[in-house]
Amino acid sequence: MGVIPNTNPSALNYADNLLVNQLNTQMNPGVVFQLSNRTSIFNYFLRLVDAKFGGSTALYTDEIVSASRGLDYIQARVNTRSGSDSPITLTFDSQVDAARVGDKIYYGNAFERVGRIMEVKNGPGGFVRVQPAFAGSFTAADFPAGSLVGIHGDISAKLSDQKARRFLNPTLQYNNWSIQREGYHVARYEKTSTRVTVNGTQPTVYEKDGQWWTSFQEDMMARLESSLDWDFRFSESQRFVIDGEEYTTNGGMRWHVKNRGGDYLGFRTPLVRDQIDMILSKAMNKNIGVGCNYTLFCGQGLFKILNDFNEKYILNAGILNTWAGEDVKGLNIPLWYVNGIATPIAIVIDPRLNEALDGGLGTYSTIPGYTQFTLGQLTGFLMCDAAVRTPNGGTTPQFKLYHFGDQPYNMGILKGIDGNSFRGKGAVGSGNVLDNDALMVSTLQDASQFGLVTQYGMDGTGYGCAWIEPLA
């Protein structure tokens, strides 16, 4: 059936449909979860965290721009060391921009050998001249080439001058929008009982009481949410042109971990517990002191691996009220403890990773001992609900949802002549007593259409998060 271009679409009355109203005005996590047949668990948790900060944020720009504030201390590796006693001069293997006179400088765990910077040149060709922070002198073994140093804090005399500022230039980060559409149409002659029935009743495909909302359109919404759920995990941030048309895609969780400071583990051989503990502890220690809740989303294969390491490390928590209290009631969530870290990690088996579809995530692994599991089932990722500092001194969730324009979703009905008929009044001929309003349509096609479009994105930092996946 050919499509006549839409010139006068009539708006869908959002208030008349609870499902649309919740999605469009509240971004209700529970609705998203139910729409996906309870498979979009990551989408659900992501919206729960984001809801603490007011939900999805409207932007009116051609891309998503955020800023990373950076660290309050400097970490660098010594490139050269000159001088034998005091002072010694150090250069670094990367440019240092914010060292100051009076800063403490230390290496390894030799804290009795801490130095005080007495002269500094930042930028290209930079160096620091260092004297012992405490009484005594340096030895030839102090601050060797290749050692990792930290520059943090201050040592000032009783009568001291003003400290130079350390200005942290925010690093701008760019991410793209993704645009997704869904659609549905019903022709007049399709409004017969030719569909599979439910409990003996055909799903409504006709206009009733002024509403044009059917179970088929709910399926359409479910498909869109399922697609968003996939993107939130796996999509790459890219701009590209195909056949003269420009496309942009939003970077998801995996892209953030690999490109914005996260910890990534790709494996080709069977995992050992130390590998899991190492990557999880590296991520968790980046968020130390922020008091956040951690969740590891994983497929059933990775869950079995964790469980096989030592069952005592996975504890059943029953009803875990960490993610927005009652919103998670009924989810039976086990906990994993990394050796040496008291903070638990909630483990959520991700139904999306378990889908055994041929190709992609449904491809079976070739790693010895794991061949009964698909690539998706062996995948997992760690995130937390920490609030991170923004360059202006505020806070924002580690991952924020954005949408372009006033609303996350734009919807509309394109009415066809399928919903209209001649209506006469009494004995007067129908040709001159037609109800004008009843005949106002947007297309002369013998079908009505429903359209849905969203331009959305998630954005944040992978710092403090982790991604684990098989490479074979």
C-alpha cells in the first residue's frame, strides 16, 4: 500500500491513555519494565537512578555535551631524575599542568620519603624541583625513573605566602543522539476477526469511544523500549552517512566504559576468581567514599561462574531495598563480595543477555568449559548509583538520560477515511447533511496510521564502572 505524505496529522490525546501518559510525562520505570515483558531490567534500573534527579533532561542541541571535572590530585610517572641529594629534579612522561610550589609529592608507599615541591614549571618541557618534606636528605633510590608519583596536598611554613591556584579545566565530552521510530497502521478491511484471538476475543483494531489505541500499538511501544534497552547497553557513539543520509547513534554503557575511564575485561580463556575481583575492585575503588550501591548485571553463564568460585561469596539478600525502596520489592537479589571490600555488589541476572537468538549475543562461546553458554550469557557489567560532581559544583547521576525537545516521545495519529462514513439526519439526503467534523481526515487512504519517534541519549562517565565479556 502506497503512503500519501502526511500533511495534517492529528495529535494523539496523551491524557486519554495511561500508558502513554506515564511514559511521556513521568518516564515511569515500572511501565518500561512491564512493556518489555520484564526483560528490560537495565532500562528499568537506569530510569530508577535517573528519577532521583528529575528524570530525563530536555536539550535543544545537535549533540549531547557534558563536562568531566577531573581529579583534585595529579598522578604521573617519572621520566627522568637528576640530582643526588637535595633538591632533585623530576620530569614526567606526560604533561603536568597544575603542580604548585609547596605541594607534597610521594611515590609508592615510601611515605617517610615524601618531598615538597620548591620550584615548578608546568606544561611542555615542565619539571618539578623537590626537596625532602621532612628532616634529612634524599638517597639515590628515591623517586627513581619509572616510579608512579602522586602530587597532592600542601606543606607551608609558619609565615607563608598565598598558595597558587589549581584550576581544573573541565574536559568537554561529546555524545550523539539516537533517533528511533516505530509505526503501525490498520486498514478498514482489516477490522475483521482475522487475527489470533485471546480468550476468544479478537484484539481491538477498530475505533471505539473516540480512542484509537489497540494491543498492536502497545506491541509497537514494547518494540521501541526493547530497542532503547539494547542501545543503552551496546550502542556506539558515531556519526555516519549512508546513501546520502546522515545518521547519529548514542553511546551506551559498553562505549562509556571503554572510552570514558571504565575498566574493561575481555577474556578468551576460562576466568579465575582473581580476574573478577581485580576488575571489580578497580572500579569500586574509584568511587570510594561516595556511599553508592553497586549492581552487576550479568547473563546466566557469568552468574554460574561467580557461583562456582565459592558459593559463600554470593549471599541471598531477599528483598533488597537499595534502588528506590519499594520499586524493587519482589526482586530476589543475591550479593557478591569482592575479597577485601565490605561493600556488597547486587547481582541481577539480565534477561536481555540470556536471549539465545542465533548470531550476535546468541552465538555460543568456544572457550573451553563455557561452550554451553552464549556470548551474551557470559557478559556482565558493573554500575553504581553514585552522584558525581559537575564542573559548577553540583552533582549529577553517573549516567543521565536526555531527550531532544519538549518531550521524550512524539506521537501522532494520521486519520484515514477508514474511520468515516456518510451520516444522514432523518429523511434528508446524506449528500447535503454530512457532519463536517466527521469527515476531516489527513489522508484519503483506506487506513489510519500511528507514528512514534524519539530522539534520546544516555550520557555520563564510565569511571567507576566495569564491563566483562568473552572474546571467543
